[in-house]
Amino acid sequence: MSRICAICGKKPLTGNRIVRHGLAKYKGGIGLHTTAVTPRLFTPNLHRVRAVVDGKSCTIYACAACIKAGRVAKPSRAKTAKAAE
């Protein structure tokens, strides 16, 4: 499964997980010190949804932001109910 949104093209991004130890200066310590930097992956919140693409109903992977914004055209239930009969 490709981790790319079919609507907006959102894909995984790389970043770092930074570990800091110590007590902050304003709390009376000597300040925070970085003790570890580990690479990590920020992945988009993808969902498998049924959508209308080129007039046909198919399954795509769309991110939650596109679903909430209404960019995903869902198939009408009336057509699917008639097709089942």
C-alpha cells in the first residue's frame, strides 16, 4: 500500500525525535540538554474510502484532512441500493 493521499498527494515526511534532559533554567536548573536525536517518519492519517473517480465508484486512500474538507466525492447510496436489487 502506497502511503500517499490520492486527493492532495500528502506523503510521509522525515524528521527527528529529540530527547532533552535536565531542569529548565527558570525552574532553577542549568537548562535542558539534548541527549539523543533519532530519525523518525511523520506519516499522513490515511483512510481507505469508497469514492467516485471518473464516474465510477472505487476504493482510494485519502487523508483525514481531505475527507473532512469534503474533497472526496462519495458514491450515492440510492444507486448502490438499486444495483443490489
